[in-house]
Amino acid sequence: MSSYRVRRPGARVDFDKPLTFSFDGQAYDGFAGDTLASALLANGTRMLARSFKYGRPRGIIGTGPEEPNALMQIETGAHTIPNLKATQVELYDGLVARRTTGWPTLEFDLKSLGGLFSRFMPAGFYYKTFQNQKLWPKFEHIIRQAAGYGSAPSEPDPETYDHSHRHAQVVIVGGGASGLLAALLAGRAGLKVVLLDEQNECGGWLLSSPHSVIGGEQASAWLKSAVGELQSLPNVQVLTRTSAFALHDMNLVLAVEQLQDHLPIADRAAHQPRQRLHRIRAERVVLATGAIERPLVFGNNDVPGIMTASALTTYLNRYGVAVGKRILLQTSNDHVYQGAADLARAGCEVVLADTRTRINPAWEKRVRAAGVDVRTGFGIAYARGRRAVTGAQLVKLDAQRNVVVGSGPSIDCDALGSSGGLSPTVHLYCHDGGRPHWDEERLAFVVPEAGRAKSGIYGVGAVTGEFGLQNALEQTERITRELLSSLGKSAPTSSGNLKTDEPDATPARRIFRVPDGRAEGHGKKAFVDFQNDVSAADIHLAVRENYRSIEHIKRYTALGFGTDQGKLSNVNGFAIAADVLGKSIPEVGTTTYRPAYSPVTFGTLAGAHAGDTFEPRRYSPMQAAHVARGAEFEPVGQWLRPWYFPQTGEDLHAAVRRECLAARRGVGIMDASTLGKIDLRGKDVREFLNRVYANAWTQLAPGKCRYGLMLDENGMVMDDGVTACVADNHFLMTTTTGGAARVMTWLEKWHQTEWPDLDVYMTSVTDHWATAAVVGPKSRQVLAKICSDIDLSPSAFKFMDWREGTVAGVPARVFRISFSGELAFEVNVDANYGHHVWEALMDGGREFDITPYGTETMHVLRAEKGFIIVGQDTDGSMTPLDLDMAWAVGMKKPFSFIGKRSFARSDTAGPNRKQLVGLLTDDPQIVLAEGAQVIERADVTPPAAMLGHVTSSYYSPELGRSIALAVVRDGIARRSEDGHKSGRDLLYAYAGGKAHKVTVVSPVFVDPKGDRQNV
Amino acid sequence: MFVLFCPHCGEKREEEEFGYGGEAFIPRPATPEALDDEAWGDYLFMRKNPKGWHWEMWSHNTGCRKFFVVKRNTATNAIAGSWTLAEGRKAYDAEGGST
Ligand SMILES: [Zn+2]
């Protein structure tokens, strides 16, 4: 065992279970129950990081999530995790850890050279230096590399994550003494309780002071029986290794449970998740999150071996590690005394320098009895040592004011702990909008004990400022009883004897920055925020440069912006700023925190919503047919649709060319099942359609269909589709594939809020029907082969008619509509027959060389005809008139349909509207980029006046040239009707640094008279 | 993420089941053509957008698909109640809401 190990009764490491691990490639020993931090300290490792700005040697300061320095890269390859705090990594056999800072090496860090960077990197360095933005790219790489902070894994995460959604009556955050007592009382009352603790076992500070006394027994015994009882209660669940990292509206607690992180990788169960996210909706939340000791700010307070005093105590009592042989403690309060006595009893030489001149006599007696050398009225001016602390220079402080009044001794030490008081862990309370208040007596931001009882949030114990154990327990009992009665329960029995052996507390000294007798900035650097290298002098500088708001000071100096979220530094930073500004701390500002309390990996937040299960995938009933024919697919919303059907050796362009020509000259077939379909019934459906569509529906007879434009109340196109009249009181509406749900909600809103008197019932039937569109001059012949009970002749079954009949032996609705401009029939059958009918059409079409096509060909065919795609050629600012679609607007309808009034608004009716046009490039082989800006002249220097942009652009196999749709200011008036190129119809489309000459034309490129669909 | 009570289903459900329906009680003018541009623009665009209590509509999208009225505090997300459209109108009028 290393010479830093101490066998402490009550320690939580198991000396019978030795482990080995590696740090920076070297092998070390530890024990089960260690954290990576305690094991490294036991091995005598002091320096394990370099600081962010100055490259100064840094070591471990804390024991938990407050740790600012010891950021580690854990494991390698796909399992690697960057920036874990060594204080939170449970040791397991074979663990591999690397430092994340220090460049090029930990031993030799460039930034530390002669304080070189120190002079160059004052507060606001980045703002000042990189005001000239051109400099930043040159330096970004080198600065980021020098700053360190780990590397993200480059391989896919092999582990899985899980989400648990649950309800509880009481969620208690924190399993220290107060949290356990609250859980016991609520559990005994029969409530459904969940207790969360971020550590590997409950106990909190009791684990660091196992010899304290509660109710006549040792804390360790009290703890054991409390945990035992909780585990025996079926209505109580205790989750350890579970960090509550957010508290959201209505008491939604988010917590991440580490299930396997503490196990050797080889021992982790592959079928089990690594971590689980708990989303717990609680009727009551009890914050028993405790407090974190903050260090004092003094010169060279960042030298490795300098920690919080409580960390020294915890490493001794919980982990059996005496961090030093000769220990100097510096304090402003009573909290360090128990630890001082414990360290002395464990064989350390302990000097305790209290900044106060009057100290607690009871504590003084106890520590002197243990052999502690107590010096009162002294502060540390600065510490000595570079890579490890070797001593400190003390100065005599004025009894009242924080100024130096005389010299003090120089004391040698190999570990130094300081305490400036406790900072309650108020983070979760802030997440939900709560504001902690400053308690000047306790020198802390505290959560009020009734918290926000109205919302069901309570605070107990140290988080409320009750730092004494007995006071905390008595308060917890009282508050928990209040909570129980708010749920109609009462605690059935007394909580037992809660008396402890602590002396009554005496007041702390109000001191944050220990003075060294020199003006700020002239002595040794005194750090406030270790992770971001923010010193007391930086805060002074920020104030000198006239930053007055603490929020600005924080951003200017980066105070509190690290992964430790300022857990050690915020209060010290606030207090120093307040002193410089001559204000009180509450006047400077209250502290607040946002989620997450500590970092959470993306994998846990994503849970099962990753990879193939990222979101539900919808397939048409013909999916198997498309896969069998080798289709390439593309996602359209949640749908996966055939994109194109390549034959051997074909790329996208070759396949689309073949598919387009087949549909134009022979016959093609497309799966249109994904279109949204809404079935509308009721005697007033016709009137309802009149109101929600721009078109008129009064005359549409059964057996007929009509294309409709749906507008929002601003008069802008929001959806389109064909609606068929099934019977006088029964219509079938189709919507865009992506707009189906939105349109349904839209229609429901109007019906429910404005026109509940209309007799209309809507049902989404998108998934009920499978649709195959048979398209092309030979489509009638194909359909005729498998449909005998519908008269398909042009005179009997006209364009925009629909018929009910039998196709391939199953009942079908056949619509003679066209999204290609060709003769076409859309065959709708029960979704369960979709695949069967598709294959029947393929069989029937074989002699005509029927060609399946996908969404890409569909887009080319519709663009050749100037048919819009809502959301691609429109963007929520296009009226039907902008689209030159006045024919689809029934201005004479008696009811002022949705959007109609807005046509007359001065903006909608005014000049300079962007309008839909076609564009032809001078060079027919150039296919413009969609999104290309339309401009007036080629020789522009940006920023140029933008007339509009290209919305759709394709190569048209039918025309043997490129075509494009665009929206262009006053576009309709610019159209060249006869192909002459002069004046207004000549423009340029600019993309990728090039301007291409284009002619503005009609958007209908193929069959402008529309003859083909009427054959 | 908060919890809403659907007065039609009679259940408290997670926010993700619902869709926001905007400020409540903005009736569509009976004769839009009779309004001048300013009045029509008010109907289209002007909303109270308060920091504090707000009467708004929600729709139970993945439940009963019904719209209902919620009185929610936009600063704290506290919810004073849920009502059907008709009952909500009464509650709104009872506290002196104006159209
Ligand atoms: Zn509902």
C-alpha cells in the first residue's frame, strides 16, 4: 500500500479488493470503492492538468461535480469519453485514463513559458485580440489545441441508452442525512417515493464524517439502518449513481442513472443500456442537494496539493487517503474543525490558520486535544511550490477589515486545504425559475426552506443554509411533515432522537479574497475560477473596464462558464465584484443556473431515438414491390418513397431520363399512396369546402374531382390537392404528403372554433388507401386489361372524373387526374390490396413496357408542366395570383372564404410581388442550382438587389434541355411570350460565384395548351 | 414540458400530445370585406402576447383532436385551468375579458 493510504475505520474502500488502472500510459494501483481521483492521490500524483490560459500546473481540488481541474479522457476507441471529472469516475479494474490538458505534453506546456501568455491573455483576451475577425481563423486551431479539453469519440457509440418515464408522489434529490430522513418519513407514510443520489451510495457528507453522532449512535450506523429501512419499503425506490440534472415545469425531474459506467468494459452486459434517463413527474420535489465548500482566494491558490478543506477530509475518511503528511488548513468558519481533528488523529501534522481572531472554543478544545496547531487571525498571502505545494506565507489580518496588519510565519506543508464557507447546491431550484436569496449571516445563496411549496418544491438541509447536522435534521423533519400534510398524510411515528455531538456554530468571517498586502494584480495570481483561469485581478480589470452587471463580468472573464458551472467560483467571483463595485452581493445580482447540473452525454438524451429508430418510418403498402425492383428510396417526412428505379449500370440521371420518356411516350406507374387523404362527411361538407378552399365546390357533382388551393387567412397558399365528390354529403380530400396532419388540425380548428354549426365529420384515411398512378398515352390500354366494369372511353370517363369499379378483382376508385400532364389514371384500392393491384398493373402493362418511376421523375414531369409543389415553389408568401392561378379562385362565392379578404390588403394587392415564372438558361445544358438568386445584371458585386430565386430546377429529357421554376419580382409581366429576348425578360441566375443568363418564360414548358391529358 | 388537462378526455396528459392553437377568443369577423385594412390586419396579426396570464387554445392532437381553452401564465407556465371552448368563453367573460 502506498504511503498515502491510511486505514480509517468507516472508510468506504475495500482494501481486500485491489485494482489496477492506467493513467497517461502508466500503471497504478487502487482499491474497490476508490474514485479515479482518490486512487491518483493515493499514488502521490499531484499535477494532472495544465490550466486553460496560462498552462499552470493543476491538481485535484474537490471530490465531486465541482472539480474544475481533473478532467480526464476515459478509455479509448469507441468507448472513449472526454472530460469526465476524475472525482466522479468510479475506479474499476483495467480502467484507462488520460489527461486532457497540457500541450504538447503535461510536463512541458508551451503556454507556461515564462508567463509568456499571461501578459497576452488578460480578461477579455479573445474579444480584444480577435476584433479583427480575419485573425481568428489563423489562431483558432492552435488556441483550441493548446486549450485541450479532450476529444470526442470518432467511432459510433457501441453502447445503448434507455429512457424511463415515470410518476412519483415525492422525488427527493440527494441522499445525504436530510434526504434520507425525508425519504424515511415520506416512505413510512406510504407515499410513492423516489430518492436520487448521484454517488455510488447514499450518505452524502455522512460518508466523510462517519464518526459523527446522530441520536446516540455513530453516523455510519444511522446511515446503514436508514438505507436498510428504505430498501425494505416497497413504495420507496432508491436510485444511486443517478444524477438529477434538471428540474423543469410542473416538477418534471430529469435524472441520468449510470448503469454500467463503473464496470470494466469487458464485464458490461451488451444487451443492457449504459445509462438510463429518468423523466419523473413528481407531485412534490424535495431538494436535499446539500452544499459544496468553496475555497478561499489567495496567491498561488492553484498549486497542485491545494484543495478545499472538505476534500482533504473526504479523501481521508471516505477513501483512506491522507493527501499530505504536513497539512495546512486555512478557514473562515467552523466547518473544517472536525476534519482537522480527524487528519491529526490519522497521524498528519496539522496547522490550522483561522482568519478569525475569535474562534469557537468548543472546537478549539477538540482540535487541540487531537494535536492540531491552531493559529488565529492569520491568512495565507500566497502558497509556495510549483508542481506541488511546499508551503505558504501567512500574514496577520485585521480583526475586522480584510487587510493585512502584520507579517506572519512561513509554514511548510505538502497539502493545503481552505474553506471560505459552504455554497448550497441551488442549481435545480434555479432551473424552474426559482431564485435563491443571499443570506448575509450564512454568507450563501440559499433556497428558502418552503421553497416554492405552492408548486410543490421544498428545500431541506444544507441547501437552505442549515449547515449544522442537527439543525438540518430537525428542519427536515418539520418541512417533511408539512409536505406530508399537503398530500393529506401524516408521519406516523416520531423520527427518533436526532441529537448530534456538534458544538453550537459560531459566526464565520466574511472573507472571500485573502489579502496579501499588495494592490490587486501586483501580487501572486489568485484564482477564482480554476477551469477558465479567471483570477481576482481579472474581475478587478473587468470592473475597471466598466463592466457593471455581473452577467457582463461573467461573460467578459468567462467566470463560471466551464463544465463545473462555477460550483466553486461563482460566490467568490460575485463577492469580489461586489467589493470592487462597492455594492452588496444581492445588489450585484443573484446567481442562476440552467440545466444541466452536470454534463449529460448525447446518447442518454437521445435514448432509443437514434439510428434506425430515430423516428417512426412509414412505408406504402407497395414497399416490397419497390424493393424487389431495386428502387432507390428517399425520405419524405416520415415516409420512405421510391426515388428512382435504376436498371443495371444506370445512375440517377440515366434512370430518370428513361422513366420520364416512358411516362411521356408510353406508360409509367408511380406509387402515390403517401398523399394525405381526409374523408369528409355530413350535409354541410360542400359549404365547408367552399370556406376552406379558394375554389368553388357548389357545382361539383358526384363522380367529379377538382384541384383545390387551400389558403391561410393571409391569402397565402398553404396546401393543395384534388378533392372528389363521392356523394352530395361525402367528399374525399387529398393533401400534400407532408401537409396531411397540419391540414387536418387546420380544418378541425375552423370547424370547432368558428363553424361548429356545420354538419361535418372528418376522418384521416391516408393509411387506408393504396394508390397507383398509371401515367402516359398507353395508360388506358393498361388499365383496360385488368378493369372491365368501368367504361374507360374518353367520352364516358373524362379528365377530372372518377369512377367506382373493380380493378384486378378488387373494389377500386379510379380517378382520371394527372400530375404529369399526360393521360393518367390513379387507382385507389384498400391498402391491403395495394401490392396485389400494383403487380396486376405491372403484369397488364408488360406488353406496353410499363415503367415504374419514383419521386425524382414525378418532379421532372410536374415541373415540365409548371405544376407547383407547395413548400418548394411556394414559401408561405405566395398568393394564388402570384402563382398565376386565378382560375383556382372562386371570387364569386358568397361566403368570404379563408384568405379572400387578404387579397385586397395593400401589400398583397400591390406591385412588386414575387411571382412564379419559368426560366430558360442560354446554355441549355446548364441546370441551375435550386436557391440560385435571380439578379438583374451579371456584373454585380454583392450585395446585389435580389429579384427572386430559383425554386425548382431539372434537366428535361422531353425537351432535351434544362428548365427551372423561379419566383421573380413582377415575374408575370417579365415573361417572354414568343421567345424574343429583350429588356425585362433577360435576367441572371447567380449561384456558386457564377451568373448565368436566363430568359423569363411561362412556367408551362411542355404541352402548353394541355391537350395531352384530355385524350 | 408541462402537463395539460383535456376537458374532453378528462385526463392530464404530457404536453407532447397537444398542439398549440394560439390566443383564444379571436373571432373571425362576420363580414371581412366590410373591414378596412387596419381592422383586418388587427384580426390577422395583433396578439396580446402578455408576460403573465394568457387565454389560449390547445388541441389534443394525438388524443381526441378537440380544441379547448387553457389559461396559462406565460412567465411561469402555471396553469389556472382547462375548459371546453364554450365553458372557457364563460370563464373568460366572467373575469372581464374583452374581445
Ligand atoms: Zn382529449
